[in-house]
Amino acid sequence: MTDRPTAGIKPRLVVLVSGGGSNLQSFIDACAEGSLNAQVAAVISNKAGVGGLDRAAQVGIPNIAIDHRAFDSREDFDKNLSELIDSFAPDLVVLAGFMRILTPDFVNHFLGKLINIHPSLLPAYPGLHTHQRAIDAGDSEAGATVHFVTPELDGGPSVLQARVPVLADDSAESLASRVLGFEHKIYTAAVQWFCQGRLCMENGNAILDGKSLPEQGVIFSD
Ligand code: GAR
């Protein structure tokens, strides 16, 4: 990993995906239009043939599939993955729908430079099927949270959270689609804060502009 982003040089993002890559697309678009002062240095997926790799290829960003099934253990995969990421000298590693549980060694190697978006109002609903769980519980709000990654699954300090009403006739799919629109906004905003040197993680806390953020992070408002 490189040190903190240097003034005048665009911070380098390595984006990890496992699927369609709509969050990745929002980074690509924001970099192109200048609202995100960064460059996507590489896109890496644990699955070949996914939309996220195609999106990178379309704009000439290096894109690589590294199939976790080709490795004997989670540790072995994560070691190879971290070496591959390091070869692109990232300032920030961005998990954008990367559907793998990461080993503590991997997380600790990138600690403070590893960020994720999770489709729930963390600390509610870590893990999978977040929208269905929110509907089943009768929640009035769902949403998404950008957080730094620590070894605890979906447990690192929150940076930015978007709250989205659950409608009476929502299915998991309709809710997911509405939340995804907000994900694109909050994820690019949080990554821009990091690239501007405004956001960091210190002693397990998310710090924005020198101040510790509350447990749920900043609450996004349009
Ligand atoms: C997003 O909803 C993201 O929050 C979720 O995967 C989707 C990826 O969409 N991530 C997780 O569930 C991680 N635990 P995308 O490929 O269109 O960006």
C-alpha cells in the first residue's frame, strides 16, 4: 500500500466486485466527470464473466478475475488476492459488492484503507438477505451503510448511512433497487472524503474532518 494520497496526484482505487458493478460504474462516472478526484487503477473479481469486469473493460481499466475456487483455502486465496491488489499500488481498496468473507490477515494488511458498502442500516442486519430481513421485521426504514472494514463481519466503523423508507408493498427486490440508487450517492461521497484526506480510521473509529463520527456515521440527506 502507498501512504496517504499526495496533493496533485489522483488517489488510486482498486475496486473489488463479484457481480454487476453498478457501484463501480458510479465511481467510473464520478471520476470521469470530476466529482471524484481519483482514478480506478484496477477492478478485480472473484468470478469471471461478471458485469463489473465488463464495465471496467469498456473504459480501458485493467480488469482481472481471480477465482477463489482455484485455491485450497480461504487464507491462500486472500494472500494471492492481496498480492494482486498491492501490485496496483492502491491508496484505497473499495469493496463494491464483493461477496467474500475476508480473513483477518487480509483485513489487517489493508486496515484503514479498506472500505465497504453494506445494504442495511448497520449495525442492523450484517450478512445476507438484508432487505428481506428488514421487511420481515416490519421495519419502517431500510438503507445502506458505508463503513471501514475490520476483521468483524460488517462490523467496522460507519462513515455514511442512507435511510430509505420501506413501502407497504415493497418486495426485497423493489427495496433493493431503491436502496441501490442511494448507495451510488453515499459511496462516491465517502470515497471522495477519503481521497480529499478528510476521512480516515484511527483506533477503530471513523474520523471525518478531525472528529470521531457517531456509531451510525453521517446520516445522508439529499
Ligand atoms: C450492493 O447492493 C451492495 O451493497 C451489496 O451488493 C450489491 C452490489 O451491487 N453488497 C453486499 O451485500 C456486501 N455484503 P453492484 O454490483 O451493482 O454494485
